[in-house]
Amino acid sequence: MSRALWLLALLWMPVKTSAQLVALDSSVQGHYLGEHLSVWVDESRNAQLLQVMQQRNWEPVREAIPNFGHTSSVFWFRLEVQAGQEPASWVLVNSNPLIDFFDVYGVSEDGETVSHYAGGAQRETRDREIRHRFDVIPVHMGEHSILTYYIRLESQHSVQLPLMLWSLEGFIAWDELTSILTSVMLGSLFIMLLYNLFLYTTLRDPIYLAYIGSVFGFMMLQVSLKGFGLRFLWPGQFEVSAVSVFVSAYATIFFATTFASRFMRLKERQFRFVMFVDAVRWSALACAVLVYVLPDIMRMYMMVFLGILAATMGFIAIFTYYSPDDRPIKIFTAGWIVLLIGVLLFLLNRLGVVSVNVWTEQTMSVGSVIEMILFSMALGDRINSEKEQKLKAKAALLHSLNAEREEKQRILLSEETARKAKEKTLQIQRDANQRLEQEIEERTTELRQATEALTLMVQRDPLTGTYNRHHFNESMQSKFMQACENHSELCLMMVDVDHFKSINDRYGHLAGDRCLIQVSNVLKNLLQGAEADLWRFGGEEFAVIMENCTLNEAEALAEHMRSSLEATSFAHAIGPRHITVSIGVAAAVPRRNQRPEHLVDLADQALYEAKRNGRNRVCLYQAEGDQNFA
């Protein structure tokens, strides 16, 4: 039966018009395969392979490396590979290590799935046949003359697919060359970092710290972009990998802007746009700190906006204070121009405006290394210039001191001069007091904002995002007293995930955490508009409080929650597909001699009864009457 379904799927598959068959021979090595691909966009994000094979609206890819920018859609690509005459082993290589989920299905001519590769930056690499910083998929033709590969891409980063076919020997040689070039680039940056760190320890000039920070931020950006971070520095830390590019980019923007501002003395020169420069700096730092809070699309566009704005402010400052006689500014200008070209190409590439190729992949890296070298030269030249100016100033000072010694005996300070000096001193003191008061007010405001943010953080469960047990206790007390005063009925549900310990034992605690997150998301969606709130009561147990609600209404809602969760499929690489819950419901009209813990105990008893009766059910406890379960 399954064989017939696959054949039926093949009959309904569209005939390809533009994509070409790829033969496994030496001529295809090292060439991007975009023009051999067809693409289909899965707007629903959950299409299965059989549905994909039945699609008719495949579109040919017009560029060597597909680049669809930052999007939330799921993309499917199709590639047909023909067995060649050469007996070499072949691999399919995706050199974009930032794709979150990357699945490759090999399908034979009769519709049978002969291979499946599950890769991407958000998946473990230990089970892969070839463990590498890139996705490397062995091509096993076997007895098949033609294989069709269906490639599924899902990522919060830019959807770019630099796909190549290599013989195994050719790929090893290419990988060694690219690794050496990248190592040389990173080594050069590291040498500059150590050199300027040594200069800082000697000169104690804060500008060196800003330069060191920009070099280190750019190094980490390259490490993330090239896939070395997830492969070697933070293996298995998928949350770190998801934000490493953004954090590195924000840090680079912050330190580079700080370095440029100090180097050009924008505040001393009263640069008219200095407030925009400071806004870029601190916004970049705030984005780096709050990167986990920012939505995915916001991370990308904030990075692009701040990067372009920082480069623009730099050019305005250069054009404002450029002088042909100022050698450090001339060198700095050259470095900033190189940096702008690299930054613009990188940002436009992330947005999908500029296509990915060898030039756009390397221009920013090479250009930024040149820019770092030029900045270092400009910094050294500025030090020499300042040293010369200090020597000239010291000579002038000695001359003036000699003249002053000769004049001191003949000059007497007048009373008017003393009075003005006193007034000036008083004015300086008043200004200092005013600035102190302003700083105190600013610090008070910051402390109040931090306190409010901490209060909100304390109320939330860090795993599921729901309210936590502490907030539940406060809310329960408040709602219980209000219901007592209004003589209204108060309902409480206790929801427990069935067999949660078995889920942890079988799939691991990370899978258990994902289950709790999935269950909380489903419950929050079901409770929208129901005038009820959700709390994580503890462990795998959640609580729902409903005001002005009868027991029958609460039972209906609880049954709806239970059945909806039972019918929900949680498709994930690791974890159960279906999760059930047991729910205990209790209702009461609170009296003044009762405490909220009484209603919690009743709901707990109902929950335990649901578990004793086999789980995956709803049990009621009516506070009035004979205390029987329903």
C-alpha cells in the first residue's frame, strides 16, 4: 500500500523546466548548485515529504546561491543527482553554518526514501556520519542511477543555501585551504588584540580598550559566521549559537563607535550629532544585553539599522573634521571607508538584497582586517603626534616659566582679578552641584526602572514564561478575599502532565523542559478570552484560577483543555508526540473563616483522584455537600 502511495506521488509530481540534472563528475566540484535547484515555499511550515513531492508550483532558482533574506517561512529545494562514471565517494556540502534546521531527503526514482540527513545549527552533531562545522551529507547512490534530493530549510537567520558537490578528496583539500585562510585572518586579529592590550597596560589610555573590544567582537563574529563557534567553542549550546552572531555584531558596533568617538574627540569638538553617536553606542550595548528578549526579526533589523547609522555618523564626522595636514585622520578615513564597504555588503547580504558569492563572503572579512590594521596605524600615528605636541608644549611651558619668573616680581594681582576668580570659583561650584543633582536624579530613575523590571522578573517562571508559584500565592490570596467580599464563586484547576517522570527518564530533562513549554503554550492559547490566568504551580503542575465561574463552566473548560492537549501533536526530533494531562477542579464561595489553602487542597484532592482513576481525565470537587468527587 505504501509503495502505491509513493508511485501515486511521483505521478503527480511536476515536470521540472529550468533545473538541470547534476552528474557526479569532476566538472561539478567547487561550483554552487543554485541554478540546478528548484524551490517551493511552505507557508504552513509543517508540510511532510509526501506533500512536498506532490507540489506542482516549483520555481527555478535564478542565482548560484539562493538568498531569500530574513524570513519566517520554510523553504524546500529540489536537486536531481545522476551517478557518474568516476568511482569516487561524493558529499553534498552546505557551507552556511547558521541555518537552524537543515533536512535532506534522498528519494529514488520509484519514490522510495533511501536516506535522510537531519542537520542544522540547532541540532546535535554526534549522530551525523561526518561531523563538521558545515553540513556534510554523504551521497550514497547505491544501485540507483538518479536520486532526487529534497532539502528543507528553516532558520531565524537569513535563508541562504551555498550548496556544493565534492568528491571526498576534493572537499578535504578545499576545507583545509579555507580553514587555513580563516585561521590566518583570525590569527592576525589576535596578534593585533594582544599588541594593543600590551599598549594599554603601558599607556593606560581607555581608547585602547575600545579598540581591543572592537577587534575581539569582530573575531567572535567571524568565528560564529564560519561555524567554528558551535563546532568548537560552545558545542551543543544551541541558544548561544542562535544569538552569537547578533551579540558579536552589537559588541563590534558598540566598541567601534566608542573608539571612533574617542579617536576623533567628538565631545571635545562639540560634534553636532554626538547625541546620535551615543544613541547608537548604547543601543548596540542594550541590544547585546537583551538579545534573548528581542524578537528574531527585531534582532536582524536592529543590527542593520545600528550598523548603517554608525557608519553614517562616522562619515559625517570625518567630512566635518577632515584635514589634509592631519595624518591620523587621513589613515582613519581610509580605514573607515574600507569598513563601510564591508559592513554594507554584510548587512545587505543578511537582508537578502545582495547575493552570496565568493566576493560577498570574503569582502567583509578581508576589508575588516585591513580596516583594523589601518585603525591600529592611525592610533599609533596619533600617539606619535600627541607625543610631539607634548614635547612642543613642554618647551613652550619652560620658556613661559622663565619669563614668568622674571615678571613675578613686577606683577601684582589686582583686587578685580581676585574678585573675578572668586566669582568663577563659585560658578564652577554651582555648576558642579547642579550636575551632581542631575546625576542623582538620573540614578534614582534608573534604580526605579530596575526595581520595576526585577519585580516583573520575579513574577515569571523562567522556563515557560507563565506566572510562577510566588505570584500564584499572592494572586490566590487577593482573588480569594475579593470573592469572599462579593459572595461570588471562585474556581481553581490543578493541571498535571501525565507520566512526566517517564518523559524525563526516556528523553532527557531538556526534552522534558520542551514538553513543559509546549504544554504551557497550548494552555495559554486555550485560556485566551476565558477570563482565566495560568500559573506554573511547581514541577510539571500548572494552576488556573477563574473568577465568577460556576463549577460546570470550569468543568467544560477543563475538558476542552484536556481533549485539546490530547489531540495536539508535538512533532520534534527528541520527545513524545502526544502529551496528556490530568485536571482537578474545585469551586467554592469563600467564607471569612476560610483560607485560600483550603481551595488549593480541594483541587489537589480532585487531581489525585483523576490520577488514581487512570489519568488523562477531569475530576471535580464540590466544596459544598458530601465532599464527593464527580
